[in-house]
Amino acid sequence: MSYEVDAIYDNGILKPLAPLALPDQARVTLTISAPASPDASEKIAGQKAALQQLWEEVDRLPQVPNNDGWSSREHDQLLYGGQQ
């Protein structure tokens, strides 16, 4: 019998994520395949591309006041209330 099951390696012990149809003390042969992970440089390149895209989106935001009646001068009043 041969089947594939995912497991977690924890403190020196492989823990299957699904029940195994095996009797206690059964001898098995394991083939370990670690999940492929992107190379660190690929991760960094992806993060840089995402950051560049974010900055481009920020640059497209309007640079004009929204005329809602508030300005930075009213900052403390807006946050803390009261008269200034």
C-alpha cells in the first residue's frame, strides 16, 4: 500500500495531518519532500515591485484639499474637542 499524506515536523517528530490506516508499530518507508519556497532574492524583488506599485497609486491620489471645512489648523480640536 502506498499513499501520500501531509505532515508537520515538530521537535524531531513527524505528525501526520490526517489519520493513517496503519497498525501500531508498523514499519514504513518515508520519502520526504519539503515544499518549494521562493528564493530570498525573489521574495525581495516581489516586495520591491509591490512597494513601487503602492507608491505609484499614492502618487495618483488627488493633491487638492477636499474642502470639508477642516484643515490641519483644526487638528487638535478635531481630536480632543474644545475651543481654541
